[in-house]
Amino acid sequence: MTETQTLKTLQLFYAGTLVDAVRQYESHGILEDVTEAKRREQEAAAPGQLHRLGITSPEALFGTFQAVFGCADWTTESDGAVFRATAGSCLACAIAKKLGAPAPCSISCINPFVGLSKSLPEPRRLEVKETLWDGSACVFELSPA
């Protein structure tokens, strides 16, 4: 197996594990509580994560996470002060839909990106315009905080 194949396999396993966790939390009636607890943890950990990964901009944030996790196919653009990230596919969302699992969006993607965006050197407020769970793309807009 090549290094690229190994990375893709690990990314697939990771997405599957995220979806399974959401499915298990839901089956035990604790998904909302765990999602909120993880949101707080992710917000607290965000500054250190950005520092360790050398992320200082919205472009680097989405580019790095796409390269490392390979879950969503983010494309990015700036329109003045507003930064937009769009994904037309998401591995976790596709797996969850196929398995009939709950949406993994908040716990595995939206909340982490909200915390990380707030912690950028130039803090940003993330607004979710659309998700692949309910629409045709994930669209996140980041504005100056």
C-alpha cells in the first residue's frame, strides 16, 4: 500500500468512527449532551490546536483540515471581509446517510470550525449557510468577529 493509499484508508476509518460515535451517542440518548460538552472542549482547545498546526488564516484552516482528515472537499474564496468555504461532498455525511445514522455535522465539523475560527489571530464568526445533510453543499461564511 502506498503512503497515499494508507492516508486515504485512515481517513475513511476516521470518518466511519465519527459516524459510529454519533450513532452510539444517539442510541444511548446522550448525543445532545455529548455534542455540547465537546463544543466547550473544542473551543477551549482551539488556540493550542491552531498553534501546533501553524494555522493563522481561514484559508490555512480549511486547507489543513482537508489535507489531514480528507472528509470534505473544501474550496474557499474571499469576498471582501467575508471568507466562504464550500464543500460539495463529505465522507462522514455520506456514511451517516448510508447507515441511517444521525447527522454528524455539529459534533465533528461545525463546532470544531466555530471554535477554531474564533481563535484565529484575526478572530472570525462562522455562520453555517447550508449543510450537505439538508442541502446540496456545506457553505460556511466567516466574518470578522
